Amino acid sequence: MFFFIFIACIGKPVSTSCPLEISPPSVVVRYQGSFSANCTSLSNQTDGMGWESPYGGVDLAQGVSSLPFKIDSVPEWEIGPICFMNLRDGYQCTKALPVTVYKMPDSVSLKNLSAVVEGRQFAIQCDIVNVAPARNLSVLWHKGNKILSSQTFDESSLSNVSKSSVLTLTAHRDDDGAEIWCEAKLNLWPEEQSPPPVRSEAHTLTVLYPPTFISASNETLDLPAGKNNLSCNATGNPVPSYHWQFPQAAQETYKNQDVNHPIVTRPFEFPGVYTCTASNSQGTVTKYFTVNKPPGIGSGVIAAIVIAPLAVIAVIFVGRKIYYKSKS
């Protein structure tokens, strides 16, 4: 085979226009996979044909106008089959078959996975192991149903290599609990014919942020309070803990109650400022409930109990009015 090509090179020149047709015109084959192609002469002056290749070459065949080529297992990352044809006038022409040898990644995985603090930049790394050719590799970053970014690589090597892609983001509390992952795909085929991309496992983002009250940070109430409770609910990560402080007159009422939670229920009929703090490792916020006496009420509510021989009479003084209530 090589002997005939050598004679052609030192003898008559190789034709610049070669009436050869190869089907398929190009090949994408998996590493250690198989493929076949067929070379057909479009000239009626064909003397012989052959395939030159370090793997699966076909010696010169006389008197044929079509010649197949096949490799059962592609052993290298770069092969260049060439179909050649000798014409009766001594000229020889050639046509190369472009072959792309590919390998999908062994694995795609994420690194640098840890809790992040709101407002700070953080980076997650995607490692792609043993992929070829890397110049056709795309790495896509996903968060939920959105594609955040994609990356390609300027890589000259045709053999399998390992690559990494780094995504840098700024932490936001809205991303707490969101899933993020990367996927690797080779851009070698039409979209509908390409093999499925290899994706990493999804990582659930943990964003640490200070407490923020769900409702207004300060509230004012008039006695008798229409609300049944005082709510200090706050969002935060880690989950906030709560602490209450009460007016002097109300401290005895709440002395034996567990108030280390966001909601305090009645009684809170004593005027004054009720203070709630919500805290976690990222910070502390404070909310004030100002409870006022209603307008027109003087020194407040005074209660007295008078014990009679046959009944208990409760005498209630409110302002200047006196109300009686008898209990047998």
C-alpha cells in the first residue's frame, strides 16, 4: 500500500481534484468502539483503490470502484484514514476521512460544599474526570430550573483529560435550600442525536443569615388589647432563639411561664413596653411592643373584694364609676 503511494509521489503528481466520495463523510466514534466507511470512485478511469491507515488499512485493490474500511476497536485518540485512488494515466488522488474519537466522562462531581454566609462570595468546583476531546466539552451550571452559566475549554489534546469548572456566586438568603449541580456534555452531534450529559449529584445550598422579623419591628397596642397574643416570629438560619422582657408590673404574671418562644399569649393587660429579641449565630434583632392605657382612663383599674355573710360582692372602681357584681 505505502509502496504505491511512494511511487505516485516521486512519479507523476497527485491530482488536486479527487473524484472520490466517502460515506459517511465524517465519523464520531467512541474510544475502543467500532465504525466503518465506504470509499467510492466517481471516475471511469479508476485503476485501483486502497485505504491508508495505521489501524485497519486496506491494500491496493485493482479494478474496483468502491472499497470499504472498518475498524473493530479504535485503539487511539487520533487516527486519520485516507482513501486513495490510482488512475489509469498514472495519477493518484486521495481523500481523508475525518474521525473524532470521544469518551464521555468517568465522573462529574462537586467540591467545596459547605454552608455560606449571606452577602459573601463563594465558589463551587465541578470536576470532570477523563473526557475527550476536551475542546468539545461544555460544562453547564444549574440552579433549580435555571442555567446559571456554561464554560468551554481551549484544549489542544485529543486524548482523555480531566477538567474543572468553578462557579462563583454571592450568597443570598433566597438561595437557602436551593439545589445546584453541574453537567458535562460533548458538542459533537446534532442536539437530538447527542448522548445524555453526565451530571453531578445536586447540592442543597445552606445560606446563613441573621434573624428578620416577619411583621413590623415595632407595634403599639391600646388596652384592652384586641390581639390575643404578641408575635415576635422571625426568619433566620440557623433558626432563631427568643428572649422576652416585660414591664415591671407584668413580671410577676410571667414569672413561672416558659416564654422562650416567639409568641406570648394573654394576659398582657399591663401597660408598658414588652421587648422580644430574636438571635442566632449571625446576629440579634429586637422588637418592641408598646402597650398603652386607653384614652379617658385615669389611674387604671383597681379591684377590691368585699366578703359578706351570704355573698361575695366584687366592687370594681374604674375611674369615677363603681360597678357591683354579686356572687352567691
